[in-house]
Amino acid sequence: MTASPALQEQNLSTSHMTRRSFLGFSAAAAVGGLVVYSSEGERHEIDVVHRTIHLAGLPDSFAGFRIAQLSDIHFEEFTEAFFLEEAVHRINTIRPDLVALTGDFVSNGPLPPRLSIGWSHQCARILDQLSCPLRYAVLGNHDVLVNPVAVTEALVSNHIPVLSNSYVPLERDGSRIWLSGLAEVLFQHPSLTRAVPARRDAAREPVILMVHEPDYADRVVGHQVALVLSGHTHGGQVRIPFIPPMYLPQMGTKYVEGLFHLPDATQLYVNRGIGTVGVPFRFRCPPEITVHTLQPAGSTGTPAAAKL
């Protein structure tokens, strides 16, 4: 028996609605799965990146010297204690010679600064579990906006010196290199004159400079700095294929992630950090711990290619 035209139309409409509902449900499920992966999956998958950095004038006694770089923690907005503890454990397993902490230990907003001040102490107590005795920090823009004095006090009271327009010598077997740190660039007063030691043998005592914002590296060129270590950009945090990063912070738009070779034999490395801001998501841009292994320029091995 053939269905009436009205019933056929109703069945066709129901079929279309069913297909539309199925496609809508599938799309919602895909988006939901992507959100869960970005927030709970990739956001917690640490990528340990190993880089060999060739420095002109590096003393032979520092060949193989390893620096672990950790950046942009943004503790509790949104980096949880367990995740920072995992990062510290990973670094302790690596057993570096030095740990460089390149800023943004906490976040400025949306919650009140008094909460971030408290979190800075909790963050610093976890970082004090780093087994490496040589660990140094610089502040990031979020730290300064929260309270630079309070964040500095939290770090220093947990045995993490903060370098602000200052430097320390690193010595091995009678040879020496220098670790320097700049004051935060956007809201403080960075001074390369004070951060880079003037009385040194520049040909045999290279300087490694920590500065939170990577685009400041252009101003470092010409000041006899061998390597700049930065963070700030989160590597773009959310990297959708074929689309540039949707948001990059001021002084972090030119050099986004990875190793760059600049004029005057200056190299820059931009670490993606382990935290997030704005939203607790990462996509195609996992958290990063970098292990920089120093070697003299011209030694065995090929330097990493420059990013364009």
C-alpha cells in the first residue's frame, strides 16, 4: 500500500531532521572532544626539548654544561600544583647544571592580586624542590603587575635568586661565563649597562642573558651577549593550522618560539612555557621544558637552523 503524499512528506521531513540532528550532535561531540583534549590533554603533556647551543668563546670546561629552562608557570591560573610538581620532577630527572626560570610565576587577573601573591609563595615552595643548587629567575610582566616586591620575596625566601639588571659569574676549573638578568621590559626599567658585566674578557667569557620578553632581543644585539633566554609568548598557545596565532602579547610578536640567530653572533631561545592565560587551553602548542647543552662554537655538531 502506497503512503499518502502527506505521510511521505512527513517521513522525508523526519529523515532530514534526523540527519541534521546527527550531524549537529557529531559536530558538538567533535568540538567537545577538542576542548577536553586542549584543556586536559595537551595542556598537561610536557615536551622536553633538547637543544645544543654553540657559543663563541665558550671555555672548554663548560662544554656540555646543561641549562634547564622553565617559563610562564602562571600558577593556579591555570597551572595546578600537581602539574608544576611534575615539571620539577622532570627537571630533577634530567639533572641539569643550572635552572633558568624566565618569568610569569603567577597571573595578573581575573582574580584579585592578593590571591596571586599567596600563590607566588606556594609556587616558589614547589620550585624549591628543584635539586639543582644553581637556579635563577627573572620576573615577567604578570609578576610585576601583581606585585614585583612580593613575588621577588616569595622566590628569594625559597632559595631562588632573582636577577634584575644584575649578573652572577659561573666558574669551572678556573674559567668563567656570566649569567645575567634584566628587569621586566614592559613595566620596569631594563638596563643592559647594569645587566652585562663590563669588566670581563669578552672573547673568552660569554654572557647568557635572561629577559622575559623575547622581542627585546633586538636591543641586545651589539652588547656582546651570546645567548638570550626568553618566554612570554606561550608559543602562541593555540595554533590552528594555516592560521597565525590568534593572540600574541606585546613584545612577543616577532620571535614566537624556538631558536633564532641574530646579528653580532647573538642567539635567542623562546620557550613556550608550561602555563596558559585567558583560557586553560593549548592546541598544537604543548608545554615545554628546554634543555640547552652548551658547546664551543666550531666543536663537533651542527648548530640548530635559524627560525625565519
